[in-house]
Amino acid sequence: MRIVCVLAVAVVLAFPRMAAAQPGQPDIQGFWRPVVDGASHSVEEGPEPANANITGQRDRKRQTIMVGGGRDPQLPYQPWAAAKRLDHLANFHTPTKWAHLDPEDRCLLNGVPRSNYRGTMQILQSPGYVTILYEWNHAYRVIPLDGRPHAPAAVKQWNGDSRGRWEGNTLVVDVTNFLVDDAEHNVQPWFDSHGSFYSDALHVVERYTIVNADTIRYEATVEDPKVFTRPWQVGFTVSRNKQPGYELLEEACVEGERNTPGMIAAGRIAKAAGQTGIHTHGEK
């Protein structure tokens, strides 16, 4: 994590806050926050309701960010992948080792598109680049706009490898080269805390469309033929933070972290007592 912090500082120095956008391109610099509630917990269902438990029907008042899919949007997992996610949800309910927890709970990076619905971001522009700094865990992305190819396939990153271009007032970002899953350590980011995972074939295309000076419409198309039966989309509004003097918080996730050891200890006690189940948004 120390390396990430140092690199983040280097990015801020390389792309100062008041740098000008490239001539002819929209200026989207500033602090932005997604207008969504709980998507990082579940892209299908939104925040965890008060009546969440391990049995029962799904909460009908969900707050999904998924685009399309009718009244009951669900991630289009292939059968084997749906079964694997159920394993994630069972382990999440009674974790007995670090790999059972949401990677975010262990202070790892959130990847794409989850970073964009996790919290505040700062967008910087300089000739040939757009840089996004995220409040969560000092994450950042440097997005070249010069048409260069993606990094070699062997180069894998938590936030993927981003390449951008402007289409009118829309910034289009093509993202590949995501970190491969490690079954033993589970260091690959999830789309949410519901164990929503992907493979090394993940391909994300983001669209940041300027609605007005204080509003961006964010949409991401997610494609992974190894895991999903079809591409799927998320979409939500991002609003400018106009608070005078606002700065990104110093997100010190690792220092003093005590939640994860407690979660594992509680999971082991529950598992030993035969208390197993699957985390759902059910009704009591």
C-alpha cells in the first residue's frame, strides 16, 4: 500500500489541479461524487436493507444501477459462474479465512467500474491525458488520449489498462488487462460485496457524458465471455462537488484496521457452531 500512496502523490505532482484541458476538449476537472446508494454493496440490489438475512425472498425495493434487464435485473452469469458466486456469498456470510472476504474489506483496490460508484473522485486534465484520483485507498488511473495501444496482455493491473478518446462531449475509455483471479488469496477486485467476480477476459467500455457543467452521466458496458452469457451495463449520475476548499480525504484503510480479523474470528465461531448460510437481501 505504501507504493500506491507514493505513486498517487507522483501523479498529483505530474498533473496539477489547475492544469488546463487540452484545447478543443471539454473541461471536466474537479471533484465528483456518484449519485447512487449502496451500489458497491450490490450492483443488482443496492444497499443492504435492515431486514437482510440468509433466507427469504429478495427485497423488492432494490436500488439497482444496472441498465436494462427488466424489473428484476440480475447479472447474466453462466451456470458455473453463478454457482461460484453462491460460494462467495456463503463464505462471505461465515468467513473463516482472508480469501473469503470482499477484497475491499481487506483494503485492496476496487477496479473498474466499481471505483466509480464507491465514493468521491477527482478528475484532472492535461494535454494528452485524463487522470482520475479516487478517495478510496489512494487509487488512481492515468488515461492516455493519444491512441496508443493497450499494454501487453501479460501486464495485469487492479484498475486495468485504460485508453481514452473524446467523442463530442463524451469521454470514452476502453479498459482491459485486469488482474487475474487468485483462488487461494482472492486478490482480484469484485464488482460489489456480493461476490460478483470476473475473469481475465474482462473488457469494460466507459462513457462519461457531460450533461451540464455540474453533471456527468456515467455508463459502463461490461463484457466477459468466460463468465457472462452476454454484455451488461451500469449507469448513474455523477455530480460535481462544489464545496469550497474541498480536498480528498486521507483514506488510511490499512493502518489500525481491526474489522477483518474480527469478521474472520466471528465466522469461525459461527461455522464451528453449524451456523452456515448464504447472504441475501431477504424478508424476515
